[in-house]
Amino acid sequence: MDIENPNVFVGSNSRIRTVNDLLDYYVDVHGSLNWSLSTYSDSIGLMCNYIRPHIGDVELRRLNKRFISGYFRKLHTVARVPNKYRPKDNGPIGRTTIEEVYKLLRSVFQQAIHWELMNENPTLHIQVVKPRCYPKRMLTTDQILMVLNESIQRGDYALALLIQFAFVCSMRKGEILGLHWSDINLEEGCLQVNQELSRVSVEALEKLNYKGVYHVFQPYRAKSKSRVVLKAPKTYSSIRTIYLPQSFDHFLTQWKELQHKQKVLLGEGYEDNDLVVASDIGRPFCPKKATDLFTDIVVKMGLPKVHFHSLRYSSTSYKLILSRGDIKAVQGDNGHSQPNMVLSVYAQLQDSQRIKLAQGLNDDFCSKIQTYYGDPNMVLAKS
């Protein structure tokens, strides 16, 4: 008997003998109760790409610390699985992916202990190298204003609206695309965030029994493996009221009139879903198209290539400066559950503000230091 492996003492269960069996049971019992739609898709992807192919057929009784250590060493040499967005990206797995695999397996084995399938979690001793935290790439306020004005001059008012919602209102892309006219009160100058639009797999929808889904839009292709849905926001704190600047009120009013003219023009050909940001026939605006429009104009203007979500970083940093550090006010706009998210993740250092800080320090302090250069009696500090 292998005394070195405590899991050989586990009570027998004829149905759950291998890691694959355990993963199946984990998804059915734990995942269906605790996962969101996006978590389901992400977890299934990690299992299919990096866990099942390497240790899926291994029997649970063979799992010990030494075996799992070897598995994680091997992961550092495994090629990344390409996807449709990055089809040629087959370099080594990044630290972030390895950390996600570790978190998932740690949870799987911990549940196995709870279900009396294992006696020890063989991942607890693993020291995963944390991913490097690089500064978030984002545009300055002046650059965002340039992009916004350029999109208006080009007549791309949908893009201009997306940018304003993201920067002015600190909204996530899904929250913007899921916004209805009934959520906006132009008279009081505010809007209510209470749902978001997302594209999710049919598998996740069916497996989780449409949990948190308010509406499923009919796809263009019946055989499509994904659906655009309106669902509950990311977190409870995401449900919030956002107050609008007066000039943005005017822009929204003009946009609403433009959208109404399109409805009249198309008549029954317009699919009215009451969406603020919609396609020219009223259908939900494609999340990927929103990203591509923003990236395209940024690149054409010769600005740093950044993600659409980076507008939230820029917005948070700008609002912290504008509010003189009122973290709670900025947190309320962002919809974060914890105020430390504002400072640790979304608030980014801006060189322009650091230069102003240095100038202020010079005016208020350094300029008052007595000048001593040229003093014939001045000597260097003695060692």
C-alpha cells in the first residue's frame, strides 16, 4: 500500500475513479449551483484545454503531492491553445492561465474532500508564481476627447455614444449595450444600471438552466452555438444610479431623435427592443463590433492601441482627480463592491498629474529654500 499517498484510503465510489469522473461530478453538482454563465464557460475551457488532456485519465488514488507538482512543472512547457480571436497564438501558457488552473483544481479537490472522495488536497503545497502586474494601458483624457470628437466628425455617432457611456458614466461594455430607454430619466438627468448584455454559449445556458437570464435574443443562424442575452449584472453593487452631465443629456436627446427617424423609415422592418445602443435595424449591438470600432479609430489616429475596457481605467483616474480623492463617489459610479478596487486596480498613475504635483511642490516648498550655491565657505558633507 502506498503510505505516501493518503488518498488511497478514500472510500470506494465505482462511478468516480478518475480525474475526468471527478470533473464531471464537480460541474454537475458544484458548478450548476455556484457558477455564473461566464464562469461556466471559462472553467469548462480550462478543463478541456489544460486539465483533461494531461491528467484526465489518472485515477484519484494515484494523486499525491509529487504527481501534482510534476503536472504543474509540465504546464509551463505546454503550448497555449489557440482560439478564434488569436488563432496563431501558440506560445507557452502564461502565468495567469496557470494560476487559473491552480485555483480551479484546488477547488475541485477541496470539494472532493467534502464529498469524502479524497482525504487530502494535493494542490495546497503548490507555490504558483503570481502573474506580473503591469500598469494598465490607457488613453489620457485629452486623447479620449480627440477620439470622441473624431468619431462625431466622421458621423459615427454610435461609437461616440459608446465612448461617452464608458468614460463619462464609467460603465462596462455589457452595461452600455444592455441599457434601455426606460432606464434613462432625461428630466432628472440620471440612468439606472440593472442588467447587461452578453454573448454566452448555448451549453452554458442549458447547463445552468438560464440562471440570471432575463431575455434571449433570437440568433441570425439557428445553428449558432451562442446567444446574445440580457442578464443580471456582474455583481449586486453593479446595480446603481448614475448622474449625467447636462451636455450628455443633450447628446442622448439627439440620439433618441435620430433613432426614432430610423424606426419611422424602416417601419415593420425595425426590431424595436427599446435598446439605447442598437444596430440600424434595432437588433442588439454586437459586443465585438463595439470593441473593433474603438480599436480601429484609435489605431488610425496613431494613438496607443488599447482595449475598450481601458476607458473605465481612464474614467476612474480622471474622476479621482476631479473629485479630489472622493473614493466613495467614484466607487458609486463604477459599481464596485469594494473601494479598494478603485485604487488598486482601476486608478492609474498619470504623468501629467505627477508633473503638476512636482510643480506644486516647487512653488509651495522648494522655491522657499534658501539659496546656498556660490557660498565660498560651502563644503561637502564630511564622511
